[in-house]
Amino acid sequence: MRIFCVVFLLFAATVSAQWLNHPTPGTPRMRDGKPNLSAPTPRQNGKPDLSGVWHVVPTPLDEMKRLFGPDVDATSVPGMETDSVSKYALNILADFKPEEAPMRPETAAIFRERAEAFARDHPGAKCLPLGLPFAYLVSEVTKIVQTPGLIVMLFEADGSHRQIYTDGRKLPENPDPIWLGYAVGKWQGDTLVVETVGFNDKSWLDGIGHPHSERLRLTERFRRRDFGHLDEEITFDDATMYTRPFSVKVTHALVLDSDVGEFFCNENEKDRVRMNVK
């Protein structure tokens, strides 16, 4: 299970969230003083307010072992245990049988090469951005800041940030390829639909090596169903690498009285020489 050891080592330098135990303003509480995570969704200008510190609801360890083998947790890093991440962080195609995965032959060849190299060349191992959606499917939290015309996502996992414009602008027609793409969002009822294009092809969709091309179009549908839960459906459309679009669904849980921590990968970084990263 060396491949999973590499994946978890990518995040070994993350600092614990700052300002611990500072009460989250506006938290509804029950009679006993405990937070009421099932309380109604907070709103901003009539729309659901997605602001907060969020952590993907992890896949249970039993399910991880069923999918990836009984020793999948043998290489866990303290604070980044196997059951603290989504199964999609390890394998974005975890819902497919291997023979039914919608990969083109050339895509499967890239994936096999990366998997056989135990993910040594993962961008995170080189202190490069983790990419989407990988950065918010791992152990670290994500902070969402919502304003009337812009939503910002701050990723603790690699210290990067993402801007989602909700001011009515259109996606660029011929964008320069970048790591996190260009994102615009619009509300459909209480669901925020985010379209992202303009990716480069350097990031991986998951920890074990599923690739994407510059043609990738990511569609995310965010719905804050109550105070403490944010449901998300992610659809991947990349005709260069995959035979058809596919989707995954995850839920993010609100992390109260906490915040994102800073992360600087190059500070005292010692993993690359040991991992023989190119």
C-alpha cells in the first residue's frame, strides 16, 4: 500500500487551524447550549450563505477497506488518517468497477504509469497546487467566504485560493490555462451552480493519478441544506480523457470555532529527495 503512504505524506506539513475555540458568530444553539447543526440555512441577500469552515464528510473506514484493501490504513499519518478523507480523494472513479471506468485507452495508460510509480510525481509532492476537486476532498478544511458578487474558497491543504465570480460575467472564451481554472457561479433556486473551465493539464483528479486535459469542464452544484451541512455534486466533462461525463456526490460538514491554517510547502521540505521525485 505504498501508494497511499505517498498520498498522505503530501499533507504532512499542514499546520493545525488557527484561532481554535473562538466561537463562530451566529451559531444557533439548542436549549442545552450545544450547536444546532440542523437549524435553518443562513441567508445573505435572500440567497443561502455558504460562508464557513468546511470539512468533507469522510468515507467510513470499513468502506475504505472494502474499496482499497484491508491494509489501506496501515500508512496513515497522525491527523490525516484514512477515514478522515473522502474515497474520491484517493480514487475519483471509486464508484466504478475497473472494467467499467469511462477512461479512454490513452487515459488508462497515463493512469497505470502514475499508479505503478506509486504517485511519486503527484504535483503535491513537488509543492505544486493540488487542483480541483482534490484540494477539498482531503483531511484539511476549506474556508468559504461569500460576498454579493464573489465567493472565495481558501484551501488549507495547499495554501491556495479560488475565486468564483457571481457578478453575472460569462466564462472566458479562450482562457490561458491555469491550475484552478476560471469559475463563474449562478443561483438556481437555493443551489449555487459553478462552471469552471480553462484548466491546465498539470493537476491530478485524485491521489492515485487519474488525469485530465485542458478541455476539462467542471460543474459543481452546492446546496446548503441546513446550518451544518453543505451538499455538493461534481460533474466532470473531459472528452479528451473520458468517454462520457461522470459525477460524484459529497457532503461537507461545518467546522465550528475553528479556521484555516497557513501552509507553506517549501518550508523545511525534505520529502522530495527521499521520494526520488522528478
